[in-house]
Amino acid sequence: MYTLLKSEVGPFPEPTFPRGIDLTAEDHKARHRLYPVTVIYTVYLSALLILALRSSNGGRALAFGALGVVTWTLTEYLAHRYVLHGVFPAGKGPLRRGLHYLFDASHADHHARPWDGLYINGHLDTLLAAAILVPPSFLAPPYSASVGVATVLACYAFEEWVHHATHFWNFDVRYFQYLRRRHLWHHSRHGAGRAYGITSGVWDAVFGTRVPERERLLLVPRRQPRGPAPTLSSAESLSSREA
């Protein structure tokens, strides 16, 4: 399915926009790829929380759920920066060959074809990680690590929906508009190497990959008391053409 290797085209390949793109069809394609893990992870977390709240471990479950949310925000940033945009050339030894096989093709097609529904969202890729993380989480006290891991997985599904929305939808919500414009800027040549957070820019600020202040001010939508959703700003239009 993946066609581009980051070790050959670089971690931020130039996007292409052929004529005749049907964004409605691509949106439909991407959404249907995301439904399975959304259902699996949401049902799993909901079941654990219900069982915990019906027992005497509700407080513990909620605390580890909150910890899982914080853990996910950092995981989201690190995975996007160092795995999805990391370059893993083939080399000698099983470790380098394994990293090349697993990760060198990831995400390059998405930046080259940011409109393509095949490359917008994760599909079943994370089920392997879930299969590795979930069983040992039950070795910890009841509703502690198990809820934390389940929350991380559910947050992944949520983040993928946010990512999907930034590419295909246009809600008249000020924070969403900022996330959307910020992510489109990340896809432009000006944003290469910055704005790795999808749902939050906190870790970008911590690790020095935040959008520069001048561009950030252009990306923040102005408040409008009434009227329809604001049209795309000139800064966002530039990002959309270059993304």
C-alpha cells in the first residue's frame, strides 16, 4: 500500500494535487478505514470504566484514565516527530532492517498525497501494539494500568478523527480552525519540521517545534460575533496550495 520511502524522498516530500480529486469520496474512504479501531478501542475503554465504577475502584480508574490522556499527548508528539517523520534507511543488522521495514515507508505517502483517503488515517496498524500492551497491563492492580493503556488507545482513535477533520471538514469552532490551519501549515514547505502536535501544541512549545509567533498570529482565526464560518485566510490558502 505504501509506495514512498523516507530514506529516498526525505521526511517531508512535496505534495502533488492531480486534477479530478473527489474529496467527498476520499473523505468516505478515510472514514471507513478508521471505523474499526474506533469501535474496538472505545468499547474496550467503556467496558473497563463501567466495570471499575461498579466496583470499588472507580477513583483509581479515573486517575489512570487521566494519566492515559496526558501520556497520549506526549506519545502523539513523539510518534509523529520521530517515527512518522523519522528516516530509517536500510542497513546491516536485524535492528536496522526491522526499523526500515516497519517505519521507513510510513507517512511519506500522506505528505505527498495529503488528499488521499488511503493515507489520512491509521487503519488496523495499531492492533499489533494493542496486542503487545494490553495483556501485561492486567498484571498491575485492577483498573490501573489496564485503564491507562485503554485510554491511550482510545485517545489514538480520537486524535485520528481530529486529523481526519483537519483535512476534510471545516467546523465553525475557533480552536478547531486553529488546529486545522496549523496542521495545513505543517504540510506546507514552511511548516516542515514544526507543528507535530495534532490535538495540542503543548509539546511543540516544550521541545522547540512550535509555529513561529508571526505565523502563529496569522493562523489564529479572528473572532466574529455573528455570521457564517470565516473563510480561509490568505495564510491558510497558501498552506492549502503547498500542503
